Amino acid sequence: MVKHIVTFKFKGTAEERLQVAQEFKAALMALPEQIDVLRSMEVGINENPAETWDLTLIAVVDKMEDVDVYAKHPAHVAAAAIIKDAKQDRACVDYIC
């Protein structure tokens, strides 16, 4: 099993960042029903105003190759388009557990 953990920082005011985070979260949470290799999806929006990262996702797939399948799937590409103009930074870790 592989955990794909990604954290995002968005541009804009706190309200703008929250708006895009909520829209992105909704799109991400719909992905397990659309992408066969995706076993689960967890998405959290930062609630701590002292921190600068806005959203974290944890996607679970069976093997490392499935991360690429998930990333290239049209439903994922469409979800990622939501944050295209809002994304300031991204950090990712993929690990086998």
C-alpha cells in the first residue's frame, strides 16, 4: 500500500484561500468513486490561522505505479484545475506502508 500525501498553500486572502480549499476538497473527495486505483481519500483544510499551509490530502493506492495512474486520470486532472491559479506552493511525500 502507498500513501500519497500532498500539502498545498494557496494565494489570496484567508477568505479566498478557504473558498478554493473547500471547492478543491469537494472535488477530491469525489475521486475514489471515479478512479479505480484509488482506495481512499482524506482531505483536511487547515483550521489553525497561525499556520501557512491550507490543505492536505492523503490518497491511498495499492502500489507506487498507481500514483501515476491517479495523477493522470481525467477526474484528477479536472480537480487539480480548480487550484491552477490559486496554488502558491505544493509539497508531496509518497511512501510504502
